[in-house]
Amino acid sequence: MGGHHGASPLFVILGGTGDLSRRKLFPALSSLMRQGLIDENSLLLGVARDTEHDDESFRALIGEALLSRGLSPDDVGRWCEACLRYQTIGKGAAEDFRALASRIKALEREHQLSGNRVLYLALPPGAYPGTITGLGEAGLNRSPGWTRLVIEKPFGSDLTSARDLHQLVHSYFEESDIYRLDHYLGKETVQNLLVFRFSNPIFESLWNRDRVQSIQITVAEELGIEQRASYYEQAGAIRDMVQNHLTQLVTLVGMEVPSTFSAAAVRYEKTKVLRSIAPVLSHDVVFGQYARGTINGREVPGYLEEPGVAPDSRTETFVAMKLEVDTWRWQGVPFYIRTGKRFPQRLTQIAITFRRPPVYMFDSLGFCPITSNVLLLSLQPDEGFSLFFDVKKPGEPFTVETVPLTFRYGETFGSLPDAYETLLLDVLTGDQTLFVHADEVEGSWQIYTPIIEKGLEVHPYQAGTWGPEAADQLLYQHGHTWHTR
Ligand code: BG6
């Protein structure tokens, strides 16, 4: 890759001292600058409520996060000194935002920056409305160059709040300047879904109800809720994972061929999928919550024992669901989606199960189970894919065995870029293809808001298992099973 993008922009990271900033954003930005992909004269202004921090202490905080990523102390020190600044937003009053605006202008003057600005909201969702209003009222929705607003998921907590949030954001910013970030879209393996489908006609011709029996999407995590009870108690798995990450995967698997590889065409096709999903019935949804259990020989507490969780909490840490995409391509093909915390292992995969032979000639042998061809797209951690097919096992007696044809990214390409690096560069180049349009957000809430409002039963499952029994039943009743149990 050659050349950097967006002449010396200013990154304003609201929530600059938070977990996301320390773990993901600053490491990604520093890496892009070291690679020369972001102009070395760019500045990063961390903004947070803390009135105690100043440029120095902020650099120390971020420096520590970068050191734990194996960079040398000298390099980190130099980079922090050159690039990082801090500004408090205090209690977020109008004058605090005006002070922020003055600081931004002063920095741009002093460092002869281009006037291009990225305003990045790395904030808890409750802080979005106040911050967007504060920025807009202080005139920070305009700049001498371009201004791009990056908003991290979750975008609202149901259809009404998402609409309100969109309306508020649109009162200050154009949709073309709004980058709603779902980091799953920045993952190489997720982007590859487009190439896999639309650059390989052999698969595309099989990608429909005539050939496919069912589709499964699993996003399994070994982690619990870490120290995020205050957020997670409000969110639960349906808001934290299903409404955004899993639904994005559903759209990429289910969409029609876009007319061009452009943000408008891709996002339009994704939105069409969401609008075609039938209302989800209660008996097609299973909620679960992890109880104490063992993962890799280590005992882990149950959700109700996590610090900050209400003792009688009914927040779901697991969701399994059957979706029906009512299009000519997919009608009748179930899309089973599943996500949960405290599974036995971290695993994100999409399994496309093809139809069985209409008549099975090897039945006569009596000992051959009828299998289906399965295409397993492994999104993480062992990135790649496998196509399972049957072969005759050499020798006697006559036996059919299922074997995989496998591709692994690691073997062919080595390590994969970080999703945040990819997406931050796209913000700088002004490419919205991998960002979520307001219509997608609303389309997705339209599906899940009724489910959230139903107050479904929450089934306990032991940590270290693949979720509650009821999730297995969800598939058994249609003659299917989860690919990893
Ligand atoms: C985040 C969720 O969006 O995605 C977390 O808030 C979750 O709860 C994380 O752990 C999973 O991301 P990844 O990239 O590790 O699959």
C-alpha cells in the first residue's frame, strides 16, 4: 500500500481514556502512523470528563496501553509526545464544548493541520445524545475541511431510540459524513464474504433455496462480561451482539449481487435483506444466561455472581434464533443464528449446509449415514474455510467418509490486519462501504424490538457448554443440529 490518506487530519476521540480507546483505537492509530498510512503530522486529541488529566498524564495512560503491545518505550514516548493531546469535556456543558472547539482550532493553527476532522464517539451509548448536541451546538459539525463523525455501536437500544438518535444526528450531520462502526465489518474474513460470493461463480450458483438446506451463524465467546456489568445489564446479548454483528453477517450471506462495489449499492442490498426477514415467533427464540461452570479446567463464576450484576438479573448472555428471509432466493431456508458468552471456546463461523441427495443410492450398503455437503466459513480465530464432501474410504468394506477441502488464511497470507485499522483508514478515505447505514440500523431494530419487548424466559446454561438445551431443541424439531455442540 502506498501513500497516506487525508492530509494531516485531527482525530478527536471522545471517550479518549476509556477501554475501547486504550485497547483498540490508539493502538490502531499509532500502528497506521508507523506504517505511514496516516500522515505523521496528524494529531490525536483525547477528550474525556476527567478534569485531572492533562497532556502529560494522558500520554502516560495511552503510552502504557501501547507498551503492553510490545513496542519499545522510546518509540512509544516519542510518538505520544508528538501526537497526543488531551482536553477535558467536564460535565459536558455548552461552554465545555465551546472550550473544546477553541482547543481544536488552536491546535489546527499551531500545527498547520488541514482542517479535516474525525470526531470519534467511543462512549457509552447513554452519552451519545448529549455529546452529539454539544458538538453540533459548538459548531463542530463543520470545519474548514471535511468533518466525519464515527459512532460506535450500539446505535440506540430499540427502534424508537434508534430513530430518535438518527434524527438528532441528522439535524447536525449529513448521512454521508456519518460512519456507524460495527467492527465485524472490518474483519478480513467478513469482507471476504463479498469476494467469496461475488468473485466465485461456482459458489454463487449454489447460493439459493434450490441447493441450500440451512444456514447457521455462530459467534461464540469464551469471555464473560469482563468488568462491563453496567453496560451489559442494559444491553444483553441481543443488543450487544445480535442486533449488529450477527445481523451484519446475515445480510452479507443473504444479500443479492450489488450492481457495483460501492457503498450505496452494497448497503442498499443489505437493507433489502433486513426488510425481507419475517417477524420472529417467540418459539423460534431461545435466551440463556450462564451459570457457574468450568472452561479449560478453570472454574468461572456465573453471570449473577459477576460484580455489578443484579442478583435477580434476567439479562440474556446467550441468544439462539431462527430467522426466515422471505425472498425468492431464500424462502424456506432457515437462518439459525446463535451467540453466547462463556462458551467452551472462541469461535465465529458460518455453516452453509447443502441439500442431501434426493435419493441415496448407498442406502443399500446399510452403514452409510446420509451426510450433506457443508461449507464452513471460519471467521475467527482459525480464519479460513472448509468444504466438506464425501469420498469412498479406500479398501473394504465399502464405506463413505466425509472429508474437508480446506483453506487457511494463516498458511497463505500470514497474519491478518486489525479490523480497527481497516475501518479507520476507510474513514480517512471517505469510504462508507463497511459502515452501517441508518436504514440498516432501523431495519435491524424492526426485527428485534418485538422480541425484546416479549420478556422471554431465560434458560440457565453452565459456563463451558454450548448454551441451553432449548437451543438444541430449536434445531432438532426441524431435523437439524448445531455444527459445534
Ligand atoms: C463487542 C461486544 O462489540 O464485540 C463484546 O460489545 C464482544 O461484548 C465483542 O466481546 C466481540 O468482538 P470480537 O472481535 O472479539 O469477536
